[in-house]
Amino acid sequence: MSALKIKKGAQSHSAYNLRPNFSDVEERHTLALLVENEPGVLARVIGLYAGRGYNIDSLTVAEVDHTGHLSRITIVTRGTPQVIEQIKAQTGRIISVREVHDLTVEGPCVERELAMFKVTGTGDKRVEALRLADIFRANVVDSTLTSFVFEITGAPEKIDAFADLMRPLGLADVARTGVAALSRGE
Amino acid sequence: MTRQMTGAKMIVQALIDQGVDTIFGYPGGAVLPIYDEIFQQNQIKHVLARHEQAAVHAAEGYARSTGKPGVALVTSGPGATNAVTGLTDALLDSIPIIVLSGQVPTFMIGSDAFQEADTVGITRACTKHNRLVKETDKLSAALHEAFHIATSGRPGPVLVDIPKDVQFATGDYTQKTAVKSHYQPQLKGDMTAITELVEALETAKRPVFYTGGGVINSGPAASQLLRELVEATGFPITSTLMGLGCYPASGEKWLGMLGMHGLYEANMAMHGCDLMINIGARFDDRITGVVEKFSPNSKKAHIDIDPSSINKVIRVDIPIMGDVGHVLEDLLKVWKSRGRKTNSEAVAKWWKQIDEWRAVDCLKFTQKGKIIKPQYALQRLQALTKDHDRYITTEVGQHQMWAAQYLDFEDPNRWMTSGGLGTMGYGFPASIGVQMAHPESLVINVAGEASWLMNMQELGTAMQYKLPVKQFILNNERLGMVRQWQELLHGERYSSSWSESLPDFVKLAEAFGAKGIICSDPDDLDDAIMEMLNYDGPVLFDCLVEKHENCFPMIPSGKAHNEMIMGEVDTSTAIDAKGKVLV
């Protein structure tokens, strides 16, 4: 639980997270927001980012608790530590946002992303694409005589690497879901 | 137990249950069912504004002067878009208001219907929270929650958008007590941080309290605790524009307002202090001047209920997240239990330094000749009204800064001004809201002629409800603050800052049935002000003042607190190229 979004009835909290960090180096942070699943909640979040000039590297959203009407938004953002603290605090101000977690500082987490790649070509290039897909454990989800659609899951870096390899082999189209992330352990 | 009623009736019932006695609004097609319910009851007074923007500002004035939430009711489309300025104003100044807007019926939403606007979309960025209620069964709970959100934590505006079919339909009314909100902001501060601040108080050599609107929002008890803390420690105190009145202007520890047009002693104390205790203020750019040079040698503590205010602009050493009243209570308790220590010897020396700054007398001016200086007009207004049960509102510009400098505020909730957004046209409707809440009190709007004209239609409202609001216009026939900046920054090229074709304000007042007074001679000023005070009804006071007076002292753009310009000196080089881009 971040100090920035206090649980109902909490008696105390740590002001530690509000201590300034004087670094001016930009950091990449993965935030997980638990939000009320109501119309416009995504607009509230991205409107805040747009209005205050924050970066969004990726954003995913889906309902995670149907009975509790809760959705989870995973945002990958970047900024100096001061900006990251502001992003978390400003996001926490949104009434429909119940919890803000900074997975990057709250402990180890796993990040996964799903992507689909359409690769077109014939002959050696086609064979090479299939061979590399096998190494990356990508699945073929569609195939014609001149094209494949690969489905790949993994950390964003793995997907970046796969994209780099596919580019000279006839990469025609990419669809990526953006990062979903969970903290490790209990 | 649930009760069945129409949505329109629910709205009135929810307002009654929330203790609302007055609302400000303007009818239209999408709110007719609500107006019909208002017509059939007499527990809630409805004040018909002449423009929705004014209705919202009036609700702000009502809220700021009472500590209770203000309520405005507007129709769909243009009614809602006209409310946007008021909502933004309330957001930036943390004023608790609830705006109810009508909407086209649910089955027509998205069809570009007559007077349809995406109100929730438009107002998302200018409200603390907003929502569209599509089911009558959920309406009363949404309204109760709106009041809870507007008034809890850092207060702010909440808008509830209500389609017309939801107002007509019948549903279950949910009691106020049955509504549980997830929004429960932390009120108590962290005791470790509070103790750390106490330790800093005990050893500080050059401390200063820097207070803001958060003290006033926290309620009268917070102001009381602040006064106790200031008297007990003997530390100097300054305040932002929004915090005036939380500590009495007559108090001996009072340094006056700080910031761009703040007092020399206040800004110098901020610059030279070794401990800055920010209580409910937010390091606004009007306060800090250039951030890199802001109070370079001080340890900074910041008490704020909104975590996003902490470390937003200025990095602080002791952050305390919580309600000002709660934190001050704990702070006093801890400080007392540790023996009420301060470094009194060093603080006495600090006061000696401050007294030297005070001796500069940065607000001095000379009233000579036959032209009224605006400062003189306010000095006389202060002298002649200080013993009244008095509320002051202002518009935005030079007159606003002079009012902050020359009028004294002894208590919280007596000063209503548009600080964050700087909304010209705020003061007149706000004075109407204040007068509705305090019918027996003296309510004065200190205005400039240009600002005042922005919502002049409200003379009709003042007349209709017999509100004796006094409109004290410092008329320099200029957009004074714009003109001042053009003089300092743009080679004295006064582009569009001359108020051309001004009306005859006396005749204008008379056209509405109000009283008009014009005064241009300093010798007549006292009598004219007394005439205004003695008249039972709205007065438009046209005070013709010096046309080229500049507002000083001033921290020029891009400069620090110790680089103030004090008066009619050479100002041509006061702002450098980097400072010119700042507003």
C-alpha cells in the first residue's frame, strides 16, 4: 500500500515516500492502479497525464473484479523521481482511483506483454522467421503461403528483440497489448 | 426504509438533508422538473442569477464565507459550459461547491440534441469529481456522495449531471446516512514527522510561519490553533492571498501578505529564514518567485492534506500529510509536552532584523493634489469600515492586490477573492453569495471597472433579492495590471489596456434601480464612503482614481524574494529576457 493512497480507516502512514529524492535522472516506473469500473474512469486517468504533461510508455486496462466493479490499469511511465512522485500523488487524487501502486519500488514484480507480428515473405526469409519464432517460443496463430502471424508473450525487452529480428525478414504489422504487471510473492 | 419519489424531488430532498438553505441558479429546459419542485417548497431559497458563471461564483462566495458547501443549479449545454469558469475557479482555490446540471434525456445522449453538451467530459479537468447519473435509483446516493467529496480532504467543486428523464422518473431515495464513500482522506498527521517539526521549532533561529488557504478550509478551530501556536512560540507569520484572516492583521507577529505583491518584510523573512513552516499553502508561483532562488538556506516543513502539493514545486525536508487543524493540535500537544522550548535569544535577534525591514514601510504612499490615489481610497475604506461586521470580495487585478495590502482581516472567512485562477468578474457575484449567507453584514466588493463590467448583469440579482452589496470600484479607466506589465515589459505600448467607452456608472446603477455614487476628489471621499455605507441597498461606487498608479512592492518575474522593486524607481531593467516569458 502506497503512502499516497491511504486505506479507509488507516490510523497512521509513513511520510517516507514523500521525502525528496534529488536525482534528476529519468526513471521508468510501472504503476498499477485499482480503479472503479465506471464510465469515463480511463478518460480521467489519461486526461490527467495529458493535462499535466506526463509520459505514457504503455497503458493497459481491464476489469479484474466484476462483483467489486474494479478495473486494473497498468501504466508504464517515465520521469525524474520528483515527477514520478507527482504522477503517483496526482493519480491518487482522482476520486475513482482506489489504490496506486508503484510496482517498480514496492519490490520485485513480473511484467508481461502480449504481441502479434505479421511477417510476409517466401523462401529462406520465411524459414528463418519460423526458426526464430521457435527460439522465442512464439506461436503461429495464422498462416498463408506468404505470411505468418506470430503470437509472443514476454517481458517488453524480449518483444523488442523479436521485433528487431523480424524487421529484415518481412515484418508487415505489429500489435502489442502493453504491459501487465504483478508484484512477486504473496 | 426507502422512500419512493421522482428524481426532481430527490434532488430537493437531498439538498434539504444536506442542510442546504440557499442555492444559486438559472433555469432551462433540462432542469424544469427540478425548478418545479423548488417552486413547491419553501425550505430552500433559490437565487436567480443573471448568468450561470455568476451563479457558480455566488455559490463560491457563499461557501467561502460560511465554511459550508455552496450549491449552483444550471441547465444543460450552455448552462453547463457557462459554469466552467466558476468550477475551475473553485478547483484552484479549493472551494467546496456542488454544481447540478441538467442533461438531455438519457435516450438522446450522443445525438447532438438541442442544448446537449458532453458536460462530464468538458468538466472532468475542472472539477474534483463529476458524474452523470443515468438511473433515478442511484441519484440520491450520488448527490450525498457529491457533498461528501466536495467537503472532505482538500475541498473542491463536484458536478452532478442529471438527464431530464432521470428527474421525471420515480425511484428509491437513499438516506444520507446510508451512503458510504470509499473516499476517506487521512486527517491525522504522522507523529514522527510532527515530532521532527517540533524539534525544528525548538532550535530554529530564524523561523517563519507561511500560511495559506488550507488553514481557512480546515475550519475556524484551525485558525484558533494557529493563533495559539504563533502566540506561544512568538514566531513571525505571513500568509498567502488565500490565507488572509487566519491570523489577525492586528496581531503583533503579523508580517502581512507575502508573494509577488506581498510586503517587503514578509518576503525578506521568507528569503532569510532558517525554518519555514508551510501550513496549508502550496508554494504557488505568485509566492515563490523564481524557484531556484527561493528561500535558499531554510529547512522547510509542509503541512498539507493533499499529498500532491508536497514536493510539487519546492522540495521540503519535513512533509506532513494531514488536515491543518488535526496536525496543529498534535503539534501543540507535542511541543507543550516537551517543555514549550524555543531558541528565544536567536528569535529575538531575528525580530530585530524583521523590524528593520518593517521600518522600510514598503506600503507608504503620498496622497497629494486633487486626484485620489487608489491606496488612499482603500485606506479610507478600511478606516471607515473596520468596526463593521464586514466581508470583502474582490475582482482581479491591481485593486485586488491593493485590497490585500491595505485592508485588514481579523478573522477567517471574511475575505473572498479569486486567487488561483485570477477570474475577473468573480467579485460581484461572490458578494451576492456572501450577502445571502450574511444578510445583516456589510459586504463590499472591491473592484476595478474592467473586472466589474464582466458580470455587471448581477445588479439585477442584487436588486431582486434586496441585497445591499456595496460595489467599490477603483476606476482608473485602464486594465491596470495589464497596463503595469506593458509599462514594465513591453516598452509602454499599451495594447488594448485602455477601458474605452466606459458607461456612466451612476446612471447604470440607476437604470437597475440601485444607487450610484461618483467621487473624484480626495476631500469628498470620506463623505461619499459614509453615504455608501448608510444607504440600505445595492450601491455602485465609482471612485475615480489616479490612472497610472503601479502596484508595488513587486517581485518582478524571474526574480527572488530579496530582489523586490519598491516603487517608482527605474523599472525598465527590472525584468530580464528569461523573466519575460513568465506570467
